[in-house]
Amino acid sequence: MITSQLNQIKTTISELFEDSKYDMLKMMKGAAKSVFRAMQPLDFKDAYLSISKEQGESLIKLITDNKLKNSVEFGTSFGISTLFLAQGVIETGGHIITTELIDSKAKKAIENFERAGVSDLIEVRVGDAMETLKSHDEPIDLLLLDGWKDLYLPLFQMLESNFHSNTFIYVDNAEMSEVKTFLNVIRQNSKYQLQSQFGGKVVLITLKTRYK
């Protein structure tokens, strides 16, 4: 049963990666809108802005190796990263909460989850993550930060009470200036350890207590 489910997810992911091959053009069009104003999430409503296949495989391994169950994702987009998370939690008996600001993206992601046969594993929350996750009060095993960069810090601080000794915070786009600012703040806190991955594109944050 698990094998057939995993194959269904992998097929869906492959189709989505194929559909995302023109993402760079869509991103350039979105960025062009910000010439005379600050960039906005809606500028990229048609772009996947996805993690890479290699990142996805590393997330699956992170989940399965550490038996992570409760995942929270900031930035669903069209659901590629969420589907990688689903491959992991299928094997650990886990669940995913994912949040997306743009309604049209969330609807498409839900369709993709249904196509992949994993809707029962994923709760999609639509809206500002600071609102959709503000009442979250359950342990977080994995927090994936891959949404609007200015929200990384306030979202991290809002959810911090749900972290435990085996929590992993996976930070994408770590090379971007806003994310570097966020990471510098976290680095000042002696209870966290930061590990760079994928040539600096990703930073994995863990609590130092897990190493004692």
C-alpha cells in the first residue's frame, strides 16, 4: 500500500516539476512589477518558487531518519515541497499542516494533493501565516520556512514554544539578505545550532540540547 502511494506522489511531483520549467520567466515578470514599488506575494502567484528535487529528497531522509511526525510548512505554493514532506510522513505515520497566502495557489495545491492521494495527510490553511498558525499549540517536529522572507523571524518566534529537543527548522533561501538577517538573530541565541547545506541555500536549525 505504501509503495503504491509513494509512486503516486512521485508521479505527481514529476508532473509538477515539468510544469514549473518556465518558472524563471514567471519570476522575472513578477519582479518587473516591483520596479516602482515593493515586491508583493501576488506578483508571483503563477510561479512555483519550489525547492529542488535534491532538497526534497533530503527532507524525506530527515523525516524518516529522525522519525519526525508533526510537520508545519510556511509557504505551500503549488505543493511540491509539501508532497516531499508527505513521502516522509507516510512512513512515520505523521501529518502536515501547510499554509499559503494566495487563494488560487492553495486551491491548486489541494488539487495536486488529491491527485497524489495524500489529502488525508495534509491540512491546508489559507491566509496570512501569522493568523493561520497563531493558535498552534502542538509539538512541531519539523518546521519548513519557505514563504515570504520578512515573516521568517516573527513566525519562528510565534511558534517557538512548540519546539522540543528533537525539532528541526529547515530554512530555505538562506542566501537571501532578509533570511540572513533572520539567521543572524537566531545565531545570537545560544540554545540553537545552525548547519549550512546545499552550498548555503539551506540552513538547518536544531536545539543544542539534542546533542548532549
